[in-house]
Amino acid sequence: MTALKVEIRSGAYYDSTILMQLQSSLGKMPGVLDTGVVMGTDANKDILAQSGLLVPEAQAAKPDDLIIVVKGEDEAAAEAALAEVDNLLTRKRSTEGQAFRPKSLETAAEMLPEAQWVLISVPGRYAAGVTREALRLGKHAFLFSDNVSVEDEISLKKEAAQKGLLVMGPDCGTAIVNGVGLGFANRVRKGNIGMVAASGTGLQQVSARIHQLGGGLTHAFGTGGRDMKEEIGGITAKMGLDFFVRDPDTEVIVLVSKPPAPTVADELLRAARKAGKPVVVDFIGYTPPASRIGNLHFVRTFDEAAALAVELAKNGGKTEAGIEVDTSKFAPGQKYLRGLFSGGTLAFEALLILEDYLPAVYSNAPIRKGHNVLQNSLVSQENTIVDLGEDEFTVGRLHPMMDNTLRIQRLLQEAEDPEVAVILLDVVLGYGSHPNPASELAPAIKEAIAKAQAAGRHLEVVAVVVGTDQDPQDMEEQIELLQGAGAKVGTSNDRAVRYVGELVAKLNPPKDEGPSTEFTPVDIDKIKQPLAGINVGVESFAESLVAQEAKAIHVDWKPPAGGNEKLMSILAKMKAK
Amino acid sequence: MTALKVEIRSGAYYDSTILMQLQSSLGKMPGVLDTGVVMGTDANKDILAQSGLLVPEAQAAKPDDLIIVVKGEDEAAAEAALAEVDNLLTRKRSTEGQAFRPKSLETAAEMLPEAQWVLISVPGRYAAGVTREALRLGKHAFLFSDNVSVEDEISLKKEAAQKGLLVMGPDCGTAIVNGVGLGFANRVRKGNIGMVAASGTGLQQVSARIHQLGGGLTHAFGTGGRDMKEEIGGITAKMGLDFFVRDPDTEVIVLVSKPPAPTVADELLRAARKAGKPVVVDFIGYTPPASRIGNLHFVRTFDEAAALAVELAKNGGKTEAGIEVDTSKFAPGQKYLRGLFSGGTLAFEALLILEDYLPAVYSNAPIRKGHNVLQNSLVSQENTIVDLGEDEFTVGRLHPMMDNTLRIQRLLQEAEDPEVAVILLDVVLGYGSHPNPASELAPAIKEAIAKAQAAGRHLEVVAVVVGTDQDPQDMEEQIELLQGAGAKVGTSNDRAVRYVGELVAKLNPPKDEGPSTEFTPVDIDKIKQPLAGINVGVESFAESLVAQEAKAIHVDWKPPAGGNEKLMSILAKMKAK
């Protein structure tokens, strides 16, 4: 007859790895059919119950208690197995290397003074204390432990921010620093992509895909899943982003998170917008305002994030294939765009794309009713896009795609405005349109540019030609005519408008806000040094560092004061200056 | 001294082309410095004022009045020019061809019985009447005219829908039917992309770019800008979409519009979701729920729409590069997915992607708090994704990326459920993770599949391996082990989850709603015949058809009853059956 035997051990601390090994060793003993080695939480009791191992004593155990259940072929086998528990728990572990194991972080730091990092994977209730100690020693913290309180996370991160140190976590599963993985991490080649992730397997999936697709990383910083919540305010994410913005080796940045709190998303995206390099944003489940806003590229899955980052990284982070933006020729005071469209939806798309670049663009056909409406369609204000195909212009008059009169008149009018820097036109070819629009528009463009020049200004005219090589107008010739008159010509509204947007945004720069006072920037040079780490908790994390040829030292850690909370807090106070 | 002379003509009807020619001819007369030939609207008066041509008599003109202003070198020159107006207006127009010009649509239809289309570009107040006549004659209507009332648009489209006829417009600038452009249209090669657009220049820009990028069109249907508004309900868009869904030549569909009314967007997207072919959606300015939902691909600009359509069209419209979905092996009753994840954010992404395929997926870590929560983490319900790395599972236990025990136990448990068809697992490699997870998972997968088979079922196991070729575990070997056990293995969570989503969605088909009763489907064969059209209004549109080698007949149209509204309505009533 099979027999179930149980042993409960109260209040003792056991490393999870040791418990897994205990369960495995017990299971291999003669006459043992099944075993359960778990802490006495409700969820664990349910799991025991599913295997038929939940005896009444186990049912009565507290969450702090260790439950050891053995199901034997008979009572003797079960008892023999339980009798071995002490032996198994104290058996010398077979880890090689490291002759002397320091018992404290302080000693470890003296032994490996170049260590910039402390990896912490002790049980949650001890983790904040160890992290505080790491910060006191001036080390960045990789905080794998979960079950750390929000209050502790806030106070740790605020302290770290002041010191220019990163606290990755709590509950941070993974990071890659200078080619070396911390915690769970894939081996990813070095490259020019930097990652900040509030998601462990998100970071792993994206970084692994980046490697699979031929790309590589500078570093990938984890923040812990709670970092981008309202309470924490994304302290680590902001510091990480700021790091990659400044880091010259990083040419593309990837941000990964479950949807951040709106205020945190706002702040991060605003900072990312000024990065001066492309930022791929995968706030999974977050609905972005657009798929693209300037240098921000919003994606929906890890796969897309990796693919886009690798593609952008190939171009050394250049987002735009278009012409280079040069504002040097404009006279002081020239700063506005005037778009004179014959195509209504081209005008609409232009307005939409310009939202990425300019705070306000006025129009007689605005995107949102009543918002940024031109007071008088015939007179532009600041940055303006006019749709000349709107009803007010076409009563008893042919569509502006057929009749260029009004557009030419307006073009010359805009050219005389000393605040105008750029005029944007669409030229729609095809059946039904004017048989040779460039023959009328080109002379007007030439005249407009000459007028501005005579007044000591530089006027840029950009024309989008919509057409095909089979259209009746001869698209090539139309383009040449317009170029001959001095216009820059493209065939993609998207690209032309983005070029104009970048140009005009550069002519209207936002005020510089100066460096952030929220945190001390992380020292780039220190992060770039060969990684060395001090490990406290799950021993295999130290072994992983060594396997990656990083220097590592494992601390033979035990809960301070045998886990006695009162004593612990006295010890902590004594250590603090 | 220069002189301004003006003439006002009341209540007469003039074709806009003729007015443009009149202005141009007057401008070329000796001693004429400037001219204005406009209808007396406020906007037009403002334009005259800007040129210094707004004399008091013109200021007093009504919107129906034609204003002719001439600025001469002297009074004699201005008067001489005005005296020529009658001559210029009645001068025989120099259009070639077409010996006999019918005066009515009816006669034209008798002369060109194969005409499927009537192109209408008469002034707005006459346009509804002409369109009604076209529908009565069983023709599709291309309605270029604007200033048609919403009431007329609704009644015209309802009548057309009953008859399986398309009313494109009012204010529809462009369409391409069977390679022939109507109104304003670029010459675009034939191909396998079908377009429905509520935007004229949107259709032109996308179709021109499709051509530039090497793609081609079956047809491109315009709907008029108001079609997708609440009042009209997208009647033409729905009929057009339905046409392309049925049309075997169309392999990719593109939908372009300014943001439709939410209800219309909903209905269109629901219909598009069932198209069985990829649909590229560019509702410019609309924030889509995702960048991709099954076969729906949301883009933000015309450029992206064209590029993606061409890319998809190259694959003959196949959206998924993945494995083919085969549900034939499952036993009746097998229909559910069970996802057992070790990576929290992989689970989160899976839940998110599955929203595209399944109405509800339960989880212990749901996307939205309190929504689709698993009642008990240990027991799956219907479709379920469990995150085994959640706190409830990890107290005193190593993370499931290190310890496979729980996952294996759960895997075998799920395999015994007769309603389970697919089990999805992630296998995260790298430093820190289990040194050889497949050595433990593969035997369990094999056992699970065998168990199901023994019970007469087919169990599909899909594993996502996250890793790189430089990871310590030997990714290739891990993949082979899992495949050897009978699992389908991928390295992209996105793609694996989409495969599983399609598979499980196919096992849980929505009820068939039957064919729409809202409209009579448009006859595909009729649209595929060589295009022939009857043109009423702007004459150059007929010339364009002829230039494209389509048969066309131009109607020498005049407002019925000389524009007298009362008489017009009596005539209309007499014609209606």
C-alpha cells in the first residue's frame, strides 16, 4: 500500500534552487513515487492537491513554512526518504571555482573593486536592503527579486537617480550590458541598437530576433515591470532612454513595455521625440496616436519592433531617405510654410503628417472641424495649407487641377510675404487634368523665386507630382519643367511633406529646456568598461556571468540576523551613514 | 488712363470650361491688362477685390450672376473687349469627332447601347436629375458634380443599390474601371489590386504610386467624399468592397477614406475582415485599433498604402508566410487553445494578438484588469493563456524558465481535456534559463500527444523558441528535440500566435450571416466588358475616354426647361414610371 509522509519546517530560509534540487533528489530515491517540496502558500497547496499530495498537516501549513511531502510505495520507503532531507539540504553543492566566498556585499566589493553591478535575487523581503547597500557602494543594481514593495522601489530609485545609478527592477528578469547578459538573457551580438524594456521576455524576444535578423545591441536595460506605472514614474526608463540618447554608439533606440501610465508614456515619448535618432516604440496594447511621429515609430509586436529596428540600424539610424534639410540660405524672419493644393485629400494628408512636425497649421479644410481654421481662405496665416479645390473656389470655375489661374495668383502673393520660407504645391497629372500644367506653373514658380531673391530672401518651392509614366502629360517632362524653374520635385506626398515638415520645424525650433534635473545622467564610460558583477541570491546567475567571460563574485548570502526583522532594521541603521 | 468695365449677366447657364476660355480670350485682346470672369459668389468677389477688379456693380451681383470685368489700357480698349463677349461665348468650339451630338441621355443610350456608365459633371442643382435618369436607363453613374444635397445622394444610392448599380459621387473626382480612367485619373497598369476610395486625390496618389512601384489595378472605385458619413452609411463603399471580395481577379483590396463615421467604419471593417484576401486600410487620420488585425492592414499614408498593397499583391494576396492551417485531423468537439507560458510579456503579447482571432481568451494575467480572468489559475476555461511566471506560482519555487516541473504537469493535464485542440508553449533559452529545457519538455510533449491519440484525438503542440545561435543551450538542437517530439516550432511569438489564432478561429467559426440584403451585388462580368460611357457636362471627360480607346458619346446637354425649376420637376415626374 502506498503511503504519504509529510514534514513541515517553519521559518527557515531556503534558496529556491536548493528546493528544486531537493525535490529532484527525493524523487530519485528507491521506492519514492512522487514528491512535493513547496512553500505553504494557497496556490502551492492547490498544486499539491491536484497531485493528491495535500495531507492535512500540509493543509495547515503557513506561507512561510516549507512543506515536504513524499509518496512512497510503502511507509518505510517514504520515511527513509524524509530521513534524508537534512543530508540533502546540507550536501556540498558542486559549483566549481571561487575558493573564498565573501559573506557580505562589502567584502565582495573590496575583492572585486571594478564591479559596477550588483545582481540581487534574494527573497523579496530582503531584496530592498541588499539593493540599498549596493547603491551605498556606488553600484548599479540588477534587482531580479519580486515581492518588493512599491514604497521601497520608489525610495531605491530616487536614491539611485540622484547618484546616476540604475536600479533595474524589482522583478527585472533580464538585461544585456556591454554584451553580457544579466539574469535571463540571450547571447546577442554587439551592434548599434539600444533597448529599454519594462518587460523581461519582451526584451528577450526582441533582442533574440534582432540577433536572428543580423542586427546587434549596444546595451539592453530592463526596468522592472512596474517602472512605467504612475507611482514610480518611469525613473529607470527615463534614465535608460537618456543614456541611449547621449550614447554615440547607439543609433537606434527600442522602447518596450506593457502600456505605461499615460503621464509616463507622455514624458517618455516627449523625451524620445528629441532623441535625434529613431526610436521604435512597442508599448504592447497601447494605442499610439499614429504609426509614426517624426523619429518615433510605433509597432505592435516584438517581431515588428525587432525587424524595424534592424532595418533602421542598417542606415545608421537615418530615418528619412529624402533630401538633406538645409536652412542656411533663408533670411532672418523667413519661417513659414504655405501649401497650395489642388487635391483635397493630398492637402488633408499633408495636414495630418505636418502634425508630427509643427504645433499648428491653418487651413480652409482643417482636419478637425473648427480647429486651426483659416480666417479667410484668401489670406494665409503663419503655417497654412489651402485646398483650392474647396467649394468656395470652384463655383462657376473649373477645378484647380484643370485651371491654374487661381493657384498662380496665390503663389505670387505668398512669395511676397517676407515670413514665407517654403511653398508646397501638388501637381496632379492624368486624364481630365490640365494637359500641361507645368507649362503654366513653372514660369510662375520661377517668377516667385526671383521676386523673393530680389527682396534678399531665399524661397524654396516643393512640388509633388502625382502621375505615372503612361499619363498623357509626359511626367518626366513635367518634372523637368518644374525643376528647371527651381522647384524641388517628388512623387510621394508623404515624403515631400515630411521633408517640408522637417525643414520648417527647423526654422521654428522649440525653446531649449536645458538638462533634466530629475536625475544625474548615467556615466557612459563606466557602462562601457568590461562588465564585472557581484551576485547575491540565485547562484547560477554568477555562473552565467563567468560563462560569458565577465568577472563575477558570488556572495554566500544568508538573511541578516537569521531573518529577524527587528535586528535587521537595527543593523541597516548602523550601516547607513 | 486705365479703365475698368463690367458686365453682369443674370440667370444664364455657362459651362465652366467656356468661362475659362472666355477669360483667357478676353485677356489676349489688344489693350486688355487684366480680366475677371466669375460667378458672383462672395469668395469670387474677394478674389476680384484682391486683383483690384471689384467695381461696385460686381459687388452688387448675386451668386447666380455672371460677372465679367475687363481692365483696359483705356476705356475704348475695355469696351471693345466687352463687346466681343457674345461672339466669344457662341464661337464654335474646336472639339473634333462626334458628328452628331445627342441632346438627351436617352438618345445617347440608344446610340451607344453597350455603355455601362454615365459620367455626370453638370452643375450641382441639375446633377441629381441626370443621375436619376442614368439609373433609370440601368447605367452606373460617375457623378463628378458637387453641390448635390445629402437627401438626393441618399435616394440615388438607395435606388442604385436595389438595382446593383454604383453611384460614384457626388463630388467623385476619379475612378479607374477596367483600365480606363473616369474624370481625373492616372494611367495605371492592369493588375490584381482593387481600390475603393472616398477620396479623389487619395485614389490618384495611391494608384499612381502602385504603378510607380510596379503594381497594377483591377479597378478603382470612387465613392464620393460623403459616402462614408453616417447619413449615407457607405452604400457605395460597401458595394465596391463586396465587388472586390467576389472578384477573382482582385487579390488585394485597398480602402482609402478620410475617417469614416464610426458605425460605417465598423461595418466596412467587419465585411473586410471576411474578405478572404488582404485588405489595406488607409482611413487617414483614423486611429486604428492595431496596425494589423488578421487580414486587415492599417496604414497611415497613401505611400504606405501603395507600398504595402504592391508587396502583398506580389504574393498573390497571401498574408501569412507561415504554415498552412489544417483542421481536418481534429476530432469533433476539439476546439480550444491552451497556452502555457513561462514569459509574462510573451503571454501578454499572445493575448493581444489573439484578440484579432478569438472573441475571448481567459488568463491569470489578463490584458485588462478584471476582464476574462481565469477563475482558478490551475484550471483552464475554454481558450486560455496561463502565465506560469506569475507570483502565485513562484513563491519558494524557481521561475518556470528554470524549473519545468509545473509546466509539464499542466501540459499533461491539458492534453486530457477532450475539448483541447492546441497547446502553445514558449521555450526561452539564454543565460539564466534551464540549461536544456527541451530535454524535459520534449518527452512530456510526446506523452501528451500520445495520450490524446490514444483517446482518438489529434493534439497540436506549438512551441515558440526564444533564443540565438550563440546561446549556451544550442538552439538548433533544442528545436530538433521539440520537433522530434511532434511539436511545431517557430522563433517568432507573433507568427506562432497568429498561426494558432487562425487555426483555433477556424475551429470556432462564427455563424454564417448569409448574403447581404442591403444591396444587389454589382455584376462582375458587366464591369469587365470594355468600358463605354455617356458623358454629360465637362466635355474634356469624353475626350479623355476616347484618348483611352474607350467608346464615348458626349451629350450636348442644356439645363432642362432652360433651368426653370418648376418645369424641370414636372418633366422629371413625367419621365418616371
